[in-house]
Amino acid sequence: MQQSLSMGDNCITAFNQVENGSGSSLEERPENSEETDNSRSDSESTRSRARDSALKSASSREHSVSDLTIFKYCLGGLTDRSLLLNEIISTASDEEISGFADQVSLYSGCSHHRYQIKMAKRLIDDGTKTWNLISQNNLQVQWESAVPQIEKQFVKISCCSTRSLTQQDFEVLRKIAGCQDYMARENFEKMWCWLYTVAFTLSSDWINAMWNSTSPKWIEGFITKEEAELSLRGPRGLQEPGTFVLRFPTSRSWPHPDAGRLVVTYVGSDYTLHHKLLSLDNLYSSGVGEMNVKAKPLQDMLLAEAELSQLGR
């Protein structure tokens, strides 16, 4: 079950509601479940006709990656997909990985898988290099000593040099990593699989400008759903209907098809809080990160929505 709102002529395909005001998932996909292995992306459930057509077309093609592997990926959970991608990128060329991404997208009916697969090689390679720089062959490292290198890599990947990560941002990253004073490689990888997808999204000029804007602050730093909800509450209760904040959901990590996507948290006309994932599919002309030059700024699209009227905070 999902709810779609179109945003003017350059509509955002799905401005999908994932939770109602009380926090329950409308698609049985709770946002606070970080390992919702078999959960489907918002774009997966309404494309059966396109998928059937794609299957007929795909069946007549030869693939570098076997059909069995493709189906395993489509049907697997997050852990299964991660293991498969680690195996595939160790031997496959960039062209073969790209072909695999296209086939998974066709078979699953979800274009978001393509983005996660195509970034896999860079995500894993950059993550390995970063951990080696941080750990210096140690099994564990102090969290505080790792912070400078984490920020350096974030700035490099996101191309964001004017807005630094805050202490609050790093506290959220530490929670995602699941560590305290010391961080092991397992903790680092949990954090990296979330941070990299966010940085990758921000590397787009179109989103980068919104992140770098601090007055007004269009995109919040790294905050949890609970912190976003708290920011929309005033001394006398919720702020005015239509007030919203933009954030990155802390429960979506690579290779989840929704990893790195933005969420709008807003006060509805019913004076309850809502959380909706933004799908930016129609804003991309082709490929990963290639923006449709005819697309209106996201700020304009958001404010054109009947349910959104003003930025919170």
C-alpha cells in the first residue's frame, strides 16, 4: 500500500509514505528496522507489467553473470546481497557489473537496485582502503582517532567542502556502527555502508547545493527519526501543518535499494507526524548521478506540494 504525490510537471515518481503518525509502516517496512532483509523498495510493488516485458526481453540475452545469481540477488536479503556483490566484484569487470545491475533492475522491477550495485565496487574498495588507513593493521581503533579520516573520506566522496560534519553527526555514525570508545572492522563496515550511500547522493550537484545551504538549512545533518520528530514539536505541541525537515533515514544501508535516499518528515493536516521517502527517479535522465537538466530545483518541488509549506527548525 502506498501513497503517491506528483510534484508539478517534473513529478517525483513516488513521494512514498512509509509510516503513519504513530510510526507503523504502511508497507510493513518499519523504518527503524535496519535489517529488513526481505523488504521491498517503494518502487518494486507497482511495476509488474514492466517487469513481465523485461523478463521476456532478458530471457533472450546472454549475461556475464548467471541467471541463477541474478535471481538469488533479487530474492535474497540484505546480507545475501552483500555477500553476492563482494563475490561478483572480485572477478567481474565494470562492464559486467553494470550488466548485472541492469538485469537485476529488470527482473525485480526496481531501478533502485541498479544504483546500489553500480556503486558496489567503489564502496567496497574505498571502504577497505579507508579501514586500512584508520586501523594500521590493528584489530580495533579508538573511535575518536578514526573521526578525522572518516570526515576526510566523506568530504572526498560527497564533494562537500563547505559544510563539515558536526559532533552530533558523528554520534549518529557511532550509533549506526554500534560501537562505543573502540571500533572494530565489523563496526566500521556497518557505518561505511550507510555513510557511503549518503555521500554518493550528496555528490550530485543538484543535491550538493541543498546540503551546503545552511541558511535556510534544507537538509538536516545526520539525525534519527525521533530527533526529526522532536524538531517539529514546539512548547505547545506540534508546529503548524506543512512544516517539514529533510533527512537521511538511518535505517537504510547499502545494499538496500532505498539507501542514500532522502526522507521528508512533516506535520500533516491531521496534526500528526508523517515520514515519506523521496523517489528522485524522474530527475535522472539516465545512469547513476546524471541529472535531468530540465528538472526544477527540489526546493521548488517540495514547496509546491499541498502538504508541505515551510521548512522546520
